Amino acid sequence: MGLSQAVKDGQRNARILAWLLPVAVLAAATALGFLGDWGRDALRYDRIAIADGEVWRLVSGHFVHLGWSHLALNSVGFGLICYLVAARFAVWQWLVIGSTVIAGIDLGFWFLQPQLAWYVGMSGLLHGLLAAGTLSGVLARQREFWLIALFLVAKLGYEQWLGPMPGSEGTSGGQVVVVAHLYGAISGIVAALCVRFRKLPAAPI
């Protein structure tokens, strides 16, 4: 009885810890939103500023937004992604995947998009997290994840060929850098494969 209760307590604590991560991310992004235009300009991915040594922008740029509508859109997307794929990896694995996705997007911007002056928002990161979780589900032969994979591939294909999804720029309040979604998804896939092939333990949320 004692062991059974200990296991249940451990599972409950793991679920609480797991949900603290997305809550903390959204809380941080919301707090940054209160900094207004000054905060966005000081923290966004800015190629010239990064070249001048402001390397924190490589991370902070993914958590500041064009405005409240942009933040709300990304927050809803983040919540949906957590609901769909959060259980695919343990909390610390998601931290590794998220860090890899951010690094992959930044590398793509720096070396493949030299004309991109600046960028803000979590959309690239969100596509990476969704891609990682979806791939894990597909490799586990869970059929519902094939539907998510088809949707993600179709969305990325549409954006690369035709541009932003209809209504996305109006909702976010500015130009959508769709290549960030592609770089994020590719980086998420790479990260998920590395985690899976190293056979790291997973704790479902």
C-alpha cells in the first residue's frame, strides 16, 4: 500500500512539474509583453545587434511578440500543442528539444536568411515542438499522429509555396516569417530522433 501510494504521488508530482514548464514559458512571454515596444526592440532577434555582441537576442527573440494579439495567438497554439503531444517526452527532454529548435532556427536565420533583419515570436519554436512530438507518435505507430503529421506537412508546404496562411498576418499584427516554421519543424525532427535513438526515458504528462 505504501509503495502504491508513493508511485501515485510520484506520478502526480511529475504531472504537476510537466505543466509548470508551459505555464512558466507563457508567464515569461506575458511578462515581456508588458515591456511594450521598448522590450520588443531590446530583445528581438536583430541581426545587426547580434553581430555587435548582443547574443541574448538569439534566445529572447523567440519569447517577445509584435503585440498582445500575436502573443494570444501563440499562447493558444502552445496550449493546443501541449494537449496533443506533451506526453511524448519527459520535461527535461522537452527542454533539450526546445533548446535545439531555438538553436536550429537561429542557425537557419543566420546562415540561410541574411536578409532577415529581425524576428519575434514563438511560432517557429511551436512548430518544432509539434514536429518532435508528432514524429515520436508516428514512430510509436499511433495512427492519430499520422493525421497531425499530414496537417503539419500540408501547412508547411502551403506556406513555403504560397506564403502565410490566410488571416495569419492580420491576426498576429504583422508579417509572418514562414521560414521560421520550416526551420523549427526540421530542428524538432532532428531533436526528436536524437532523443529517441539515445533511448532516453520518457515520463508521460
